[in-house]
Amino acid sequence: MDSIDAIGAFAALAQLTRLETFRLLVSREPEGIAAGELARLVQVPQNTMSAHLAVLSRAGLIDGERQSRSIVYRAHLPCLRDLVLFLLKDCCGGRSDLCAPVINDLMPCCPPKVSAHD
């Protein structure tokens, strides 16, 4: 990810409804959520949600897939990964003791598995 792409992603997320929508989509991976349901959950009119989804989609943060009469949206996790890596690139100058706490905090939902041999 380059600086221009990162700025576009941050700009798309720099609005409360879009940020809430993106976080909701991340929490519903991999199933995704239909556009109408997203509007209901975030409590915005469907036409307003459509505009927000278009901004998130142009920034590469979400993908939409037509299923019958609705469009199901999903977070585009590779873009999220690239955005986080963009922020952390060269974060510690090679000092893993500085990076380790940050990396551990990035995995609150997926702690490392401890094997029986540890």
C-alpha cells in the first residue's frame, strides 16, 4: 500500500457511519451483511447507506456481491491488513521488544495457541 491508497482508506473511515459500518462488516466475516440489513443495523436510510458503501468500496475496504435481489457486503481484509502494515512498517527500527506488545495487541480475538509442549 502506498501513501495515496492509505490516505484514501483513512479518509473513507474518517466518518462515523462508515467507520461503524466497516467495523460491523469486519465482525461479520466471512458471511457479510446485505445492504438493507446494514442500513437497519447502523440506523441510517438505505439511500444514505448506499452512498457510504460506495465510498468504502472505492477505497478498497469492502466488496459487494449480488445475491438474488440484494447485495451482500464484506470487509476486504487484505486491504485492512495492508493498511495496518503501512502504519507499522519500520515502526521499531529493528527492535522487536518495541514491536512485540503492539503485535500482541493486534490479535485480541485470536490469541496464539499454546501447545502441550510449551
